[in-house]
Amino acid sequence: MSSDAVVLDVVVPAYNEALRLPDTLILLRAALADLGVPCRVTVVDNASTDGTAEVVTGAPSGPVPVRLLWCAEPGKGFAVRTGVLASDARYVGFCDADLATAPDTLGQVLSLLVEGVDAVVGSRAHPESVVQERHSLLRRWGAVAFRGAVRQVVRGVGETQCGFKFFRNDVARRSFAPLRCGGFAFDVEVLGRAERAGARLVEIPVNWVDVPGSRFSPARHGWQSFVDVAKISWRLRRADVIPAMPLPVVALPVGTDVTGGAATVGLRP
């Protein structure tokens, strides 16, 4: 690869994140700059109605460029897929816009990928993770039940829902291209597909803080997540006999970075 080729591309799905995104970009770009290799941040605006896009286009210049893509199809999973399929980096992954998972483990992530690991999965269930949460007892028991259901789909990972996952580019494309679940359980389908393709998945501990403003609601999304896992399990069992569905979102062309590391903007419909 050429010396200026992007080594690590971090996709940040964003829906109405104008308030939190400025600090996230500062911290994330600083962590990536410390890695000493060409990196990029790709923010995917998931049809926001606030100033999310303007935050990205107005990002100050720096050693880590930021680009903006647009995904009109609602759902975090579809937003992440848009960024992944548009990436030409050697390694690509994603983190949440609230940066609940601290980016201080990106060095470990990159080292593992360079050493030959196919996918690195941040896990709050890892015994060495530092987790600060304020969830209700009901939500905690719901998480335990959800992990039990997920084990029928992803057997090699203890926790699938931490928004901090990174892949070798070809593994990411193979896992995200046929994605059908765009809701909060999309991670289960992605990891399930990667596992069934023979990818080597490694869990790492994370520093995770329960940031206020989560869009996940146990009352509104909890039952749907269990339904989605059941659908994913059925879909993956039939993956060999059902042809892949056409992709509703295609990679968007992105202009050359001419801002000295500020923002390159993808075409919007």
C-alpha cells in the first residue's frame, strides 16, 4: 500500500448528534493521530434533522481527516453499513457517536488486526473491562436474557452489543454487504455472518461509561431486539439456500480531501 493509504477508518453513525459530535470528533481524532499511521473518521448522517452534517463539514483541520456520508434508510445498522462499504481502508470499524467506549484501546485494536486477527470486538462482559452504568435492574436482567438468546447465533463472543468493533476490510464487506437487520440487533447479524465465514474474532476489554441520551429504550426496542435475533438466527440457518438480497444502500462517491485534513463531503440525495 502507498504511504498515504488509509490504514484505519472509523465509522461513526449519527442521527441528530449535533450536540455530542464536536467533542467526539476531537477525542476520536486525537486518539487516531496517536497511532502514527494514516487514519480517517467517516461520519454517516442517518437522515438527521438537526445540524449534524454542519458539525462535520465545519470540523477544523488536523492530521486525521473527517468525511461525511449520507444514509437515508433509518437504522444504525444501515448507517454503519454505508460507511463500511464506502471504505477503502485496510481496516474498518465503528464506534458510537456518544463515545461511551473510550478510544484508548485503538492501539490494541490495530495491533491485533495487523497480527492477523479478522475482527476485534469490544466487550463490556470481558473480565478486565471497566464499566460504569446506571441501568435499572429490569434493563440489566433484560441484557442477561438477550445475551442468552444471542448465544444461539454468535457462539464465540460473550457480548455483542458494545458499539466498538473493527474488521479487516474484506471481512467487514462480507459481513455487512448482506445485512438485513438495521435495528439495535444488527451487531448480532454482522458477527454471526463473520463467524460463519470462518473469521477469527477476538474480544478485548473496554472502558465504558453509560452516557445519558441513549436512543435505546427497553420498552420500545427491547422486544423488537429479541424478535430480530430470532429472525437473524432463521436467516443465517438458511443462508446457503436463500440468495442474498440486493443492497438498498450503495457506497457514495466522496470527493478528494482538499481541506488539509478537515472534512470531505459525500454526495447527498
